[in-house]
Amino acid sequence: MQRYVFTAISIGAGVALLIIVAVVCGAFSASAAWLEELYVSRGLLKVSAVIRFLWMEMLVVLAVSIGVAWCVIDLAQVAQKILVCGCAALLLLGLSWTMALYGVLFEPFSALGAGLLAAAGGFVFAGTERGMRKRLLQDVLGLRVSHATFNQLLEADEPPEFEAGVENVTVLTCRIFNYAELSEKIEAADLMKMSNLFLRTVSTFLTSRGAYLDESGPGLVRAFFGMVQSDEKHAEEACRAALELRSQLKTLNQECENRWNQPLCCGVGISSGPLAVGVYGSRGHYYYSGIGAETDFSSRLARANFRYRSDLLVGPETYRLVEGSFEFRPMEMFYDPEADVMTEIYQLLASSGSLDAKEAERRDLYWQGVIYFREQKYEKALGHLTRARAGGRIDGPVEFFIAKTQDALVALEGGSKSREEQLTEEGHARLSNLM
């Protein structure tokens, strides 16, 4: 950003200096005399009361030069650049007319000439390598990244590469899992307002945290960490953003209840792994995106929060990458048919070391209870899980496993399949149709 501000200032200052020299040399004397005669004939000026402030005209020349140069460099569309130049010209003419009403002669032609030269300089810069890089970033990334990220890419020593390839990234998906229910309870117009509020809140927040906004639609926002800008800590950045997003979603939910008397139940899913990244689309509709199993898995994790009444779920690879930096609780095991193994998903709780003593104790009781459950020691599991209950509030995952443990005890009395067989079958089902 600083480099392009300096460029605009340089172009504007150079043009202003040229015009000021021309004014001193009398290049605009004839136009000033013609304008004075015009205003006198119209009764706006009295010959005996004509006042002219050359210093003010010079300041206007400088301001117009720098302003027009910056707008032409910064704006993406040619139509926008032309519109700015036209508005600047009308403003100068209007200023001249207005000041004449107060007995002051303001000659606008020098400023108009400065604006035209500055615009020409901006257009020339737009055709340079750096100008073309800016247009490329605007075409490919658009508004999918924050201004800070966009400027970092713009100012980088090396231009960003959008070549197709495979990158390890982290996918964060936030979705409204009661969207279908909301569509039946509130009017379509209110549902649209609620959806737009959700999209605006989540998208703005994630891009401000350095994420690349990949997809947004009714009830869903998907963002990538570590794709546009290579970052070895992409999983950690995604988890930190998710923890901060939790409070944003609570505020959003409260606002929806106040405005529409309906809760907005949201879940976040995070998954890390390789994606095929590159520029997709056709001319005029380019966008940078990634395709792979992790995008789908992240979406399924976000939806699975409904099953457990949780809020933040992460996949096994994300857990492996950030295990030491955050506090987690285990959820269920899922069968991975490609690797023929059971894999585990986790609930993200907080940053490492941020849990108080009681929360840490409940986390440990819950964790041990889940272990006992998987070992088919259901009595011990039920005891630990019951003690892990949070006083005064509902802990969805705890209640979920208490219910499953009680069901297992009932099934055990009547005879059932082995727990390993049951887990595998359930894992198959959830992997193919997770909620």
C-alpha cells in the first residue's frame, strides 16, 4: 500500500509542479481573463471587487493531481476511473462558480489540466508490471481476502503464483445447521436478512484473520488458511480464528433471537490436508480455489455439531498439527475406507493452558469416560461422564455420550454385536452421511 501511495504522490507532485511553473509563466493568463470577463458580464463579479488567491489555486492543483492519480491507480474498472475524473472536473467548475458569488475569482483550468495529466500518469502506471499485478490480484482474488492480505501480496518482492498444484491447507467451514427449520418458521424476507447477516459477519471476520474466502451461500461460509499465502501454521491460525469466531456467533445468535425470535444454530468444522489449488472459471469470472476431500470433510464436521450439540469440531490431521497449542476433547471414531482404519474427530475447547481448574477436571473426566466407553467398560464410563457434567449448563457432548453409554448398557443386557463391529458399522454410516 505504501509503495502505491508514494507512486500517486510522486505522479501528482510532478504534475502539480509542471502546472505551477506554467501558471507562473503566464500559460493560463488568457483563460483567467476570459473567465473574469464572463463572470463580470453575468453579474457575479464586480470589477472593483475582484479578488484572486493564487496560493489557494496552487493548493487545489496539488490536491487534484495527487487525488486523481491515486484514484486512477487504485480503482479496478476503467468506468470507475472515468467517473472519478468527471466528478473532479464538475467539482472544480462548481467551486469556481460558487467562489465568484463571494467576489473571489478562482481559475479552474489549471487544476483541470493537472487532473488530466495526473489521470494520464495513472493510466500509464496501470500498464506497468506492478499495475498489471494489481489487476491480476483484483481479478483472481476480488474481495475474498482482507485489504491487509491484498496489500501484502501487492507489495511482495515476487508476484504471487496462481499455478495449479497441490498445497497443504486448512479448511474452515461455518454453517447454519438449523437452516431448513428456520425456512419453515420465518418469512422468506426475514430468512434472507438473517442469512445475509450471517454471511456478512462470518465472512468479514474470517478474511480479517487472514483467511481466503472460498465459498459463501445460504447458511454456509467456507474459508482456506495457508492457501493464498504459504503458512506452515495454517492449522493453528484456523483454530485460533475459530475460537474467536465462537464469541462472534454467540453475539449473532442473540441478535437473531432479538430480531426474529429464532435462534441461529451454527457449527464450525476444521480439516487439514492436501488440496488441488489453482485458478478456476472463465474470462471475467476467475477465482482461486481448492478442491479435495478436506473441503467436504470440513463441511461434514460443521454439520456434525448438530449431532453432538457442540460448536467446534476438527479432523485428525488438524488435531495432529496443533495438539500442543490447544485444548481438545475426543468425539467419535469414524471409519476411513481408503486407509481401512478408524479415525477420530475432536472438539476444540480453548487455547492451551486457558482452562480453569474445574474445566480441566471436567475435560479429563470426560476424556477418561470416552476411553472407558470404547473399552466397553460402560459402568465406569457412565460414572466419569456423569461427574463431567457442567453445573448450571448443558454440555452437549457429555450428554451425548451419557445417552450412548446408557443405550450400550441396555443393549448389553439383551445381547448385541461386539463393540468393534458396532463402531465400524456406525463409522461407515456417518462417513457416508454425516447428519
